Amino acid sequence: SRQKLEVKDAKAAQLYFDLNQFRASAVAFATLLNTYPDSQRSAEYKLMSIKSYYRFAELSVEEKKGERYEKVVSESGEFMERFPESAYINEVKQLLNQSQNNLKTLSNESNKTPA
């Protein structure tokens, strides 16, 4: 019955993602990971949480993008520590690189002085 609950929770988290409710999706996938740490799908849940945080950052107002991309960077680091042999590692690295590039771009834009 625990497996049925996990499947139900995973479907709910995926529904948030599909409905573009990325903050709720990220929290739901993180909760899944905490509730079912021994799940065979743990790496997938962590990946979906990172994807959700990334999409949330992309769609955020300019003032919040920096801190939200930082969250993607920290979550990606946790993923690589916990699942170094995962099949999803390349996708996580790609999201990490994109987030770091976006942070650099945001940093450069904030350092520009208006003429």
C-alpha cells in the first residue's frame, strides 16, 4: 500500500508540473523524495524538482530570478552528490550550466550603470 501512495503522490506532483505550477511541483517532488527516500525513482523525483525550480526561475520577475536560479544550482549540487551514477546526471548538468549562465547574465545586467 505504501507503493500505491507513492504512485498517487508522484502523479499529483507531475500534474502540478503539467499545469505549469512549478513552485508547487518542486515542493511536491521534494516532499516525495523526503517521504520515500528509498524509492527506486528517487533520482527521477530529484530531477523533476530541479526542472520545476528551473522553470519557476525562468518565469519569475527579474528581482527574484537570481535567488531562484541559485536554488537550481544548490539542488543540482545535491543531486550530483547523492546520485553520481544516475542516468539523469547529464540533464542535471545541463540545467546547472544554464542556471549558472543565467546568473552571470543577471549579474552583468545589474552591474551596468545607466547612461
